[in-house]
Amino acid sequence: MAKDVWRVGVAGLGTVGTGLLKFLAERPGFAPAGGKVEIGGVSARSRSRPREIDISPYPWFDDPVALAASPDIDLFVELIGGSDGPAKAAVEAALALGKPVVTANKALIAEHGTELARLAEAKGAPLLFEAAVMGGTPAVKMLREAMVGDDVVGVAGILNGTCNYILTEMEAAGRTFADVLGEAQRLGYAEADPTMDVGGFDAAHKITILAALAFGCAPNYAAAEIEGVDQVDLLDIKLAGDLGYRIRLTASAVKTADGVSVSVHPALAPKSHPLAQTTGALNALFIEGRRIGRIFIQGPGAGAGPTAAAVAADIADVMTGAVRPVFQAPAGTLEPFVAVDPSRAVGKAYLRLLVKDQPGVIAAVSETLAETGVSIDSFLQKPVEDAGGVPIVLTTHATPESVLLDAVERIAALPAVIERPRMLRIARV
């Protein structure tokens, strides 16, 4: 695959796309293997939209599929986004012609990774996606390359900078979710429609990819258990802090004898824990192997510079001519992981109740927990101004999730309980 000049087509000229064009204009010979990168064409929804870089010197394509198929490009970079539509069609067009593809599209890889890997491997075309997870922080390369000599048993961390920024600001400033989300949108940390981020779906796409790489299976996004941060209340952030915790949106994938558990949940981490100390828009990840033990990486998960750097790193890998499966094994041998029933998961939990200020309430709650088999680890009763009742907070010892959910239903039915109890998991990482 050695070439003196690699002609690259770039589809998608948003923050990352323009960042990549700027980098390649400044350093066309950046790749360690030698060779030079030239822009063979660009495509985006709007040609006239104001951008930080002049795109007039580059051939323009209204259709990204036409760009992908153009004989004037050797490598296709997809930065459009979305699991289907033009992004998928353009990637398929490039791979079908045997052209290497570099993408930052986590939804595409999480939902269609297996079929794209089959096509790429059948055509002998690299398909690389370092920038799809944690931006410029090399999570994909860590699992895809550095960990192949070990058996990975678990990966977990913070994979969405928007949610981490919101939770950090809520705690630091005592502001509501809606208030901080509005600010995040004004600052460009959150989209106008923030559902993918705050609903946990973005993090779920990323942890699905990491699970496939970690455990040598096909991506199975449909099996992920997903809960976002849109229901995290400022009251819970305050009370969790009083108990020595911070709330973080935690994505995890764990391999057991029964299968693989992939989940995204708001979870409590002790304030001394690296996840609790990951603030603002940073991402963080733990990788645990049987031989190596635990590895922790932290860094920017988005932004023009970091994500464009990850895309450039993949371009450099293509230029070396290295050949490897898209995931950890040939696509034809990959099977979707067997999902573990979430109700069988065992872990500690935080329960927050809002009750009437009357005698016997604590005794009734304690009795209900004892009847369902939930053991209390810590307990806090603390009046909170304007809470609408008396908050009672407790943490549990490790308990099957099915038992915890049964306890929540029974407590919700108690006459003194004003609203449905709020349950948050305590991070196991």
C-alpha cells in the first residue's frame, strides 16, 4: 500500500472535518511511514456555510457517495455522523471499491459494524474508527492493539463529555439540570437536540464498540441497557455529596461466565475515585485484564483538535500498510455477545426517599427492606429546604438488582412515601 501521495476525500465539514483539513494543510507529511497527504475532494451539506478554513481549493462533491467512489481519492474519511443515510451509503461505496475508510462515527460502527467489517475484509480495505470513542484519547487502539496479549474482563468509564460537564456544573454551582443544559448548548458542548447525549445513547454506542473489541465479539448495541442523566435531580447530587460520592454517567461492559453485560447508568463514585475526579468535558476509562491488571486512561473526548488528531492517526496507520481484522477476529467468525439479564446483576445502590414528617416512617422503610432481603450499608436523614418532604437516603450492601427493584416498588406503596423512590447504582469500577 506504499504510496508517495495519498489523496484523501473528507465527507463532513463540521468541527472535526475543518479541524482535520487545517491539520493536513499544515502538516501534509505528518505520517511516520513517509508519504504525503493531499485533499482529493470534500463534501458537506452546505458549500457556502462559513468555516474557519477556505475550502475553495478542494474539489467539491454535493453527494458524499460520489466522493467516496471518486477515482481521484485513495482513502475516504467519513465525518458526517448518523447510523444510516448518507454516512452508511458513502462508507459502503468506498469499501466496495476496496478503498480504506477512516470514520469517527460511533453510531455507524456500533449498529452496523459487523456487516461493514465483512465488506471491508472481503475487499481487503482497512476500516478504522479510533476517533469514534473518546475523541483523541486512544481507547480503541488500546483494546484493538495493546491488549491483544491479555484477556480483558471489563471496561468502564465516562464516555460522554456533555453529560460529565452537566453533572460537574450542577454540583459545583448548585444549578438544576435544565439550567446547566441550556448553558452547555450555548457553549457548544451540547446539541440543539441533546437526546443522544443526555439520554445515554451516545455513551451506549461507544461502550458497545469497546465491548466488541475487548471481548472479541460482534457489536450488539440492541443489548445495551441505557439510562441517561436527564432524570438526575440536584437533590440527589447534594445528598450523594453528603455521603461522600459524586454522580457520573458511567458506561460499563463486563464479561462473566453467563455472558456480557453492557450498560450505561448514572452511578455514584466515591469522591476519591478517579471517575469522581474526572470533571468538565473530560472522558476516562478503566480497562481490566487478567494478566496486566487495571489500566486507567483519561483525556478529551471531543473537540476539533483531539478528534481530528485521532482521525489523522488512523490515516497514518493506513499509510503504513498494516493489515488486521476490523475487530479482534475476522468478521465472519464474530458472534454477537450473549447479553446477561440485567436483573441478575449484583451491586450496591443508593436509594433516596421523600417521606412525610411523621412517626414510624423509618421503621416502616427498614421493615420493608428487611422483608425483601436488602441490607442497609449507610443511612442519612437530612432536612432539605423546599424538598417538599423529608428526604431519607440510604446505601445498600451488594444486592441482586431484581431484589432492589422489588424493594423500590414496595417502598413506593407505603402511605408515608410522597413520591417514587429514586434508585441509583454505586459504581463497581
